[in-house]
Amino acid sequence: MKSKTVVKLAIALLLCATVLPAATARGQAVVARELIEQATEQVFRSAGAQGIRELSEMGGEAAVRGVLEQASREGGEQLVRKATQYGIEEGPAALRMIGRSPAKMVSALDELSPTLRSAGIQAVERDPQVLVPLVNRFGAPAMEAAAQHPGVGEKLVQSLGSDGISLSQKLTTDQAVVASRYAPQIAGLAPAERSGVLATIGRMPQVALNYLETHPKTLLTSAGVVAFLSVKDQIVGDKGEVVIGADGKPIVVARPGLIERLFPSASKLVATPINLIGASLAAGIAAWFGIHLWGKWRATAARR
């Protein structure tokens, strides 16, 4: 009798272990389908005339439902809600982008500044084959680079990876255009040279990039890289211009800077520390006498 009871209990437990999870899964699937249907309706209700046309061109409700189902598989109910939110706020372009990689794209949009989201989505629309893998690998920073520098930010990241992201944050878009032309050359340098070149561009982008434009083959040889790393800001001159000599080695050719061109005598006067100190003292004494005499003149004028 006891053995029969044990067998019945075991069968009951086995049924619970198999039937209940299946029933739970079916229940969750029903909830997910209902959520996806509601979300699809919300997207269409919020879309204007242009949005409806774009959604129709995407494939209509079936296409939107497909994006949300993919989001559900990758991130459950929460990801479906986020995808719907961006579809409503940013329009069909956001859904097209999210459909390429729901979890990664939604995460990137979450981290991206709201002021850059539209530009980031447009960047993915322009060149999804380049940018989607970059966002999958580097996340929001890759999308930010492409949003801030349309058409060239992604090229910096594609060639230089995380270094390209860091560099893009230090450049204007015009500077990024120039830097992107030399990014493949920079990527091919040895690690130490690459780091030095990137540091030089990041420290003084206008001067460094102007040098590359003037000497476009600089980064193709070791001597050229040495020359580039020797570039200095020419505003205060006395550092010269680095050029490649006949023997292929970099040399410095003296060239006056802005201060020397405007005040040649003064620049020589402050060329050494002792002269600079002497000039500063002389200027201070002259200023003191000037103020003292001016005070005397005012006192005399007041007595009159």
C-alpha cells in the first residue's frame, strides 16, 4: 500500500515539474504577444503622415512586430518597452536601427546624450554596414563620434578603434575630416609611434593637422614620424621648422614666430631667462615711477 502511494506521489511531482513550467512559459508567451500588439498599435498611433509612410515602406505592422519580437527574445518585456519608446520618440528610423541589433542599439541610445540621439540614428541610417559593427563593439561612444562628426567620425573609429573615439572628442568636425584622411596611416604605425602621433594631434590639433596637410607623406617613413613628433607650436617661434634633409634625417630650420615677427628686438631681449628677469624688473620699475609721477601731477593739479 505504501509503495503505491509513493509511486502516485512521484508521478504527481513529475507532472508538476513538466506541466507547470510549460504552462508558465505559455502564459509568458501570451503576455509577450499582447505587449507586442499593444506596442505596435502605440507606434502607429503616434506616427504622423510621414511616419506612417515610412512604416509602410518598412513592411507595416508585420515589420514593427518583427522588431519588437526580436527585442523580446534578446531582452524581454523591458527591452520591448524601450524599443517602443524610441520608436515613438525618434520615429521609424529608430526602429530600423534597433532591428539590426536590439539590445546593443537600445543600450547605445540609453547612454547617448538626448541631444545627439537623432544624429546618432541618422548616422546608422547613412552607413549601417560600417556603424552597426562599431556600435556592437564600442557601444555609445562609437555612435557619439559618428553623430558629432557626420560622415567622418565613424571612419576614425573604424581605423583607430577606441583611440579614434578619444581623438574625435578633441577635434572639430573640420579637423576630424583631415584626421580621417590620415587615420589609416596612423593605424599602420608601430604602437609607440602611433601613441606619439595621436598625442601630438590631440595636444595641438590645428598645428599638427596643418603639418600633415603640408607634408602628406610624413607618416609613411620613420624619419617623417620623428619629424612630426618634433613639431612645435610656432606662435612663439625660436623652435624652428622640422624638415627632412637630403640624407633622410629630420633637421630643424630656424624660423621666427609671431612674436619675433612683430617685435624682433623684444624677442631677442627675452630669449634667455636672465634677460627675461631683467626686462621684467625694468618694466616694473618704469611702471612704479610712472604711477608715482602721475600721483604727483594730480596732487599739483588739485592745489591749483
